[in-house]
Amino acid sequence: MEKALLTFKISRTNVNMKIIKVNSLREIDKLVAEHIFGWTGFWEGVQGRHYLMGYSPVEQPIQIGYSEREEVWHYSTDIKVAWWIIEQFQGSLHRLSKGYSAFIHIGKDSYFKDANTPELAICLAALKTRDIEVDLNELTL
């Protein structure tokens, strides 16, 4: 009887991986909007609350003014928004004993990241597909 050989690639190694330090979850939202979904023209402000605005790919060709930009989605804190990333990449999310692990699949490559929250795990795995590693050491919640 022959034994079946099962092999798979968990994650590719890339020496060109960019490491980006972040101080807030909104910075992660901006990275996801820019590198995963193609948003541009970011602008931050405070008007009763802190907000982050940008041009989605649909709005870019229209060249609308600053006041018409829409708020960047809260990928890192809203599970409904983060789950959309999982659906777009045909990924998966797994509960660990301490936290969550998100898997993103592109072709034969799979990327995974672990984090304390499901939203953060999803964002970090998605950014890894673009060769971006996020340094969370200075993150304040």
C-alpha cells in the first residue's frame, strides 16, 4: 500500500517585505484602504471626533472635491467590514485559544496572521498579501 504525500505551502517568504509601524487602528484602516482596495487622497480631521477621509477607486476618476470624499471604513474594528475582506479573498478565520488566525488565499499561496481580535487578524493577513508587515509594538487602543 502506498502512502499519500500531502504537501502545501503556508506562506511565501519575501525579503522585500515592508515593515510599517503604526500607532492606531485607524492607521491600519488606512493601510488596508490604500494597499488592498486602492483608495487615495487621504485626509484626517477632527470635528467632534477624529475621522479619516479618502477617495475610493470609484470616486477617483470623477475628481470630486475634498468635501465629497467618504470616510475610510473601519476594517480593523468592524467585523462586518473586515469579513468583506475574507469574502473577497476566499479566506477563512479560526478561533485560537488566545485570539484569532486569519488565512487569505491567492492562487496557490496562503497568508496567515494571528491577532487578539478577528478584525485585526484579517487586516494583518490581507496586508501580508501585499508584502506589508505591520509592527504593532507602538499601537495604542
